[in-house]
Amino acid sequence: MRLDKFLKISRLIKRRTLAKEVADQGRISINGAQSKAASNVAVGDELTIQFGQKVLTIEIKDLRENVNKNEAASLYEIKKEEPVNQD
């Protein structure tokens, strides 16, 4: 599944176009490698996403084409959530 589609379906990012912009700005990595919106994700991959002033690290637990709002959080597990380093 494409990275931007996973971010939208999992509701980590509300719109697919916004997910594409964030990925193309280099603020998302998959298993430590910089990623683009078209990058493929798989179960077990670790995503690191920089949102404004925080960095979120998640592990993908499931991939589905459609999911309701209540089940969206079951697609991933949050590993770490930390503030951006202000050096």
C-alpha cells in the first residue's frame, strides 16, 4: 500500500494530499530511510513522522483498504512520541 494512502486510512493525517506534501518534504521515514508518498509500506514497517513540534514513531500492524473511524488506530502501534530537538 502507498504511504500516503496508509496515512489517510489510519487517520494519522486527515487528507491524502496533505500526507503527500509531508512525505515529499522529507518529514517521513520508513525503517530509517527517507520516503516519498508513493513508497510502499508493509506490516511490520516502522514509520517516523515529524508533525510540527513532535516526532511520532509507529509500527504498522495491519493494512486494509477501508476501515471505520473506530478501528483506524488498530492499524498501527505508537512506539515513541517525543518533542523535536531545538538545538
